[in-house]
Amino acid sequence: MKYPSKVVLGDITVRDGFQHEGRTIPTQAKLWCVEQLISAGFKRLEVTNLGNPANMPQFADADQLLQAIHKSKALKEKLREVELTAVTIREKAVERAIEARRQGWGPDRILLMVSTSEAHHRKNSGLYLEDYWKMCETYIKKAHQSGIKVCGTVSTIWGCPISGPTDLKKAVEFTRRFLDIGADDIEHADHDGSAPPDKVFEYFSMLLKEFPDPGLHVAHFHVTRGWGLANVLAALQAGITHFEGTMGGIGGQPANFVDGCPVAGTGKHYYADPNIVGLVSTEDMAVMMDEMGIETGIDIDRLLEAGRMTERILGRRLRSETVHTGRIPKGPTGR
């Protein structure tokens, strides 16, 4: 089996990971995570959501965090090589990103999102798909005029938690539509853990036949059913080279209950037990690829140390195995 010799790993802990938490993570802790990940070699980080914080209080500090990242002394010489992403599902969020960029501390890349399931898309964005596509055409142009890249996320590729089975070919069509209206790259997302490895291989093989540049595609897997790293392997076998995960495999959907208050998160559509969700663990994915001889550009030991500290930030054991077991020994252990 032939695998890519080199991959690009992105980390989305500070956005997708922390949005699932039931208590607000301090801005300083988020900044620490960004600093550690960049120092470990990550060049692509998703750090916040610029949508309405009334529904997602974890991101009430979006402006402060972006400003702190740009002011960080630890990142002064490194930030120019890093691409920071913010999620911007609707118009006002894109406008916030553009204004922040004008002021010198905005994101380098924003994320717009469609679902192949109309029901899921309306729940996520509040718009019918055709209306959303029209909005994307307008705002991709506006973002580009401001020097901001745009990632188009395609979701519910392998299934929808609201309306059930979906068609893989529709996701390929949505990828084409995003690229036709100017998206710079596409995130292919299994947001609820519906993707079995054989269907992951089938989809990405089909996708790369239509759009063979692997730099256009980012694989995004949740591990609701425990298939995360198996799906990473299947995507590697198909030829995918860009992946993303979260520290400790945390994350999921915006929490329904934060700091003792009910909020309008979307979690109830994805799980009965909020403890079973999460994304592929960044640490485990990086170690697996490193052991396979695939170049990641990541300082693995530094990453694992950051993973241990992330557990302390959240106050519990997370879902990374390698944070606790370490790398495979390359010589006698003395035991």
C-alpha cells in the first residue's frame, strides 16, 4: 500500500474542540494552546467562531483572542508562516472577519459551510441551501477583496443526524460548486461519525478523480462511533494529504449548557450522551503518521507535552492514547 510521503496537519482545538465544553475556557488558556501548537510546528489553526456569541458563549472572546494572538511575543517571528481560520457561517460573521482584517488582527482564512442534507443545513445556518449559495457567491468575493482566503465546508457527506442517509455524489457536486464560485479549499466533514472507512475510501477516491489536487481537500472526522483513525488511514490510502483534529479528541457540537445556563447549541441533534462525541485526536493522528514514516513537520514530543497540559486545562483525562502511552520505543526501555 502506497501512502503520501508528507502530510499537512491542522489543529482546530481552540474552535471545534472548546465549543463543546460546558464551561467557558479562559482566553489566556486558549492563547496558550495556540502558542504551543504553533511552536510545535502547526501552520494551520482554527481558533474561533465569529458568529453570534449569544448561541455560542464560548466565542464571546473572539476579538480579544485574535488580538492577543497577533500581540503574542511568543509568536512574533512565527505568525507570518501560520494560517489562522475563523468560522463565519453567516453574513455578519464574514463582515466581522473583514473588519478585523482591516484593523490588522483578523483571520487569514474563513469557513463557510453547506450540508448536503437540506434539514441539517437549515438547522445549522437558518437558510435554505439555494439562498445560502447566493450568499456564498457574494461573500467569497468580499473576503478575497480583503485578502482573506475562504474554505468551503461540505457536511453530512456520509449521513445526516436529522434526516438519515445521504448521497456521496451530492457532496462531490457541492465541492465543484464551491470551487466554481471561488473557494480556496474544501473541508470534507463527517460531523456526526457516520462515515465507515470503506465509504471514506470510496468518497475520496471519487473526489480525487474529479479534483486531483490534494491541496484542495481537508479531511475532518468525528469519532462518535470510534472510527476516526481508521477513517484517516482510509483517506490516506485514497491520496488525501490534509487532515485536522483536536487535542485529546475533544469537541463536537456547540454545547447546549454553558456555565450553568441553557443555550441554543445544536448538540441534541448529534448525541444522547455528550461524552461520546469528539474529533480525531491530533496527538494520536500525528504519532500514527510519524510511526508510519509520513512527514508531518510536527515536534511530536512537544505536541504530547501540550496534550498533557490541555488535560489539566479541562480538568479531566481526554481521549488521546499517545499522551499517556507515548511513542513506540526505538530501543531498549530498561524495564
